[in-house]
Amino acid sequence: MASARRTFDFVVAANRLPVDRVVDDDGTTRWQASPGGLVTAMDSVMQGRRAAWVGWAGVPDEDVRPFDRDGVRLHPVVLTAEEIQDYYEGFSNETLWPLYHDVIVPPRYRRRWWAAYREVNARFAECVAQVAARGAVVWIHDYQLQLVPSMLRELRPDLRIGWFNHIPFPPVELFGQLPWRDSVLRGLLGADFLGFQRRNDAANFARACQQLLGAHTSGDVVSWVGDEDEPGSGERRVRMAAVPISIDFTTVDELARTPGVRRRAQEIRASLGNPRTVLLGIDRLDYTKGIRHRLRAISEMFADGDIATPEVTLLQVATPSRERVSAYRELRSQVDGQVGRINGDHSTIGASAVHYLHHSYPKEEMAALFLAADVLLVTPLRDGMNLVAKEYVASRWDGGGALVLSEFTGAAHELTQAFQCNPHDIVGLKQTIVAAMSEDAASRRKRMLGMRRRVRTHDVHAWARRYLAALEAAPDKPDRG
Ligand code: GDG
């Protein structure tokens, strides 16, 4: 099978390759590394291994040849424009994403999308099967590729297969809505190890296997005898555990200390009119992030006189996201409307109540924003982890700033010194924001230093090492898991 082809000991499979295609002014195209936590994490574990990454190149209908990038072989998976609509925008983003995030918007179940999801997952599995060396370690990422573990095991039983879920895994009462729920569970049970952000996600998965497949679970191991009529049946023991993802603390910390970023942070405050308190929100414009609840609380705080311009302002960055999906377009117009109304009611000449930016920024600017903010508002209704919260903490080398953090994020389980809130409880949210704004500097500093310690000692490199140790030892626990 893999005779003339180069094969690799370590293979990552993710929906996207870690590169974006850019077109220069003269019309030539080239690949540019796409910045992102996953890329950094994988870099650190790929070094010294013969490594490959299998994923979609981000351009429809194009058969891009495999190429090398920083010592890693990138293997593009071709997707047609129709498959992007059905597998990616449809099944991944309109079915699984809302279903796995507490059905904040209603998931849509369409048989055509499911067929495309199966088809694309099979293509990923075939591509990995072709490039993986004998006995290789394969790390599959996220909800777009839940069928790959079992499809791959069938093709290549010699491989060690792990999967990591970046988003929550829902309780069986919600997961049970999915018409193809059994197939998804069977797909995942092809892995040796399944990693989740929180213990509850792993527990939800275990309960779904028990109730829907009749699997047996003991501790963190699911044992399951496959259906007799299914290929590859026989007892499987699969370990699952919480391995919360993190960020590259040192890189974020060092960037925030650079003179350019510090200067820029001062400039940002000056352009806002040097308010006493800058509140900040930075999110992908996604209904899971609780932006509307946050704006509701802010609006009431202005109306109640808890805050007023020019002393206090909210800077809300909403990075454009999934604009072809209707729920995201609707969210955008709702947020536009809310911001317009708050500003109409509460801004004064020269002092806006809300500065709203629907843009994406370079990481230097993000660091400067973090440094400029007195309070970061992270109020998701549901979020697998939330890296923005961790990046804020890592940027605050000065020990300044306060973090308001929703208890429905994975990060809340680690950042216990944050000002935690339930974003559905608008009264409670307002009180929490006031508390974060008004706590004395010494107590705020103590909280921030505690959270920095946590993120420094549990960074993305530690995450990747911990994950791989668990994968290697599965179904048993690694020695120091
Ligand atoms: C999924 C899960 C889980 C955002 N705007 C800009 C920008 N960003 C960067 C942030 C951060 C990342 O994007 C967003 O990560 P989050 O964790 O906050 O959220 P999701 O995109 O929903 O990610 C989530 C994550 O996967 C990892 O497992 O934590 O729960 O939903 O790094 O900084 N970066 C730049 N400009 C922007 O405008 N440069």
C-alpha cells in the first residue's frame, strides 16, 4: 500500500491544514502559516518526529499536491464547494456545533449533510491510512472528524489512534436528538484514547455509550463489543479523560512585555479618552460567546447609573466568523442593533459607551488590547475552553486587570480566582462586573498572579505531552497521567 510513498510516525488530522493561501499583489500565490494555538501545540510535539498533517487547504475544488512546511509534510484533502456546504457549513456548523453547545440555536438535521459528513470523514481516513507508517501515532482533532477513528482502525488496525474534542460533549438528553447518534459514538470508539476539555464532557460521552449502545463503563474506560454485523467487531476498550487545552504562556507573556505593545496599550487608552475603566470583550462573533447577554448587562448598567461615560467604556472586538451560516448573520444584525441602541442612549459627544469593532487583528494588537483593559468580560453560554481568557491572564505580566468569566467555560474549572458569573443571570452579571471594577488593587493582583501561575504551569506544551502520554498508555492510565 505505502510502498513508494513516504510515510510518517506521527500524523495529525484536523479539518484545516495549518496554512492559508494568500495571493500577493503581483497575482502569485503562496502558503502562509495560519497562526493558532493548535499549530503551536503540534509544533512542539512534532519536532524530532517524522510528522505529517492531513487537512483541508481552505480552497474548494483544488487538488493541491502534498508539500513540506517547517519539516512537516502537509497533505491536503480535496473538498468540493458542495462538500464544504454540506459537510462543513451544514453538518459541522449547523448540526453538531449548536447540538454540542446546549442547543442555544436549534440544530438542523439534514440527511444530505450527514451523507457528506460520512463521505468526507472516509476521505480523511483514507488519506491518513496512506501516509501513516506502521504502528504510527495518529492524533485526530475535533467534531468535524468523529467518524475517522473507526474508519481508520478498519483500514489500519496497527495504528495508535487518539481524538481530542475542542468543544463540549453534550449530555445524552441533548445528544440523543441526533438521528445518527449511534454512528457517531461507534465512530469515536475506534480510537484508543478520547480527550475532552472537562471531566463532565468525558462523563457525558460515557453515559451516551452506556445508554445508547449498551456499552459498559468502568472508571474512565468504555468497553464495548461491536455489533456482530459491523466490520471490525470484537471487544474494544477505549479510555477517555479530561485533558484541558491551554496556550503558549511564554510567547504571549513575552509579546505583552515588548515596548511596542506597551506603547500601543497606552495609545489605545488615550484614543478612548483615557477613561478610568476600560471594559473589554474579544470573541469570535458566535452565539455561544454570550455577547448579547453581555451587552444587555452593560446597557442596563449605563441606564441604572452604575457606569457612565467618559469614565467607563466598553471595547468590544467581534472577529467575523461563519458569515455564510444564517444564524451568524442574524446574530451580527442583533449585535449591531444592540450596540447602536446603547450608543444612542448613553454616548456623549466625544465619548462612546461602546466601541464596537467587527474586525480581526494581528496578535500584537490583541496583546495591546489585553494590556489596555481593566476588566475582560468572557461570558459564553457554553464554551469548550476559551483561550481568550487564558491569553488575557498570560498578557498581564504587570499583575493588573480583572477577569469576569462565565462558569459555562472549560476555563472556569482552572481559573478559579476569576470573577465567575452565570451570564443568563443579568442581575448577577451586573453585580459581578461592578465587583471586578471596584475590588482593591492588592486583591485583584493576588487573583491575577494566582491565575498566571496556573496557566504558566499548565501551558499548551504540557497539554500536548499529557495527551500523548495518555494516548500511548491507553487504555491504561499513563504513569503520571
Ligand atoms: C474552539 C472552542 C476552545 C480571536 N480573534 C482574533 C484572534 N482570536 C484568537 C484568540 C484565541 C482564538 O482565536 C479563539 O479561541 P477560543 O478558545 O476563545 O474560541 P474558539 O475559536 O471558539 O475555539 C474553544 C478552542 O477551540 C481550543 O480548543 O478553547 O472552546 O470553541 O486564540 O486569541 N487572534 C487574532 N486576531 C483576532 O482578531 N490574531
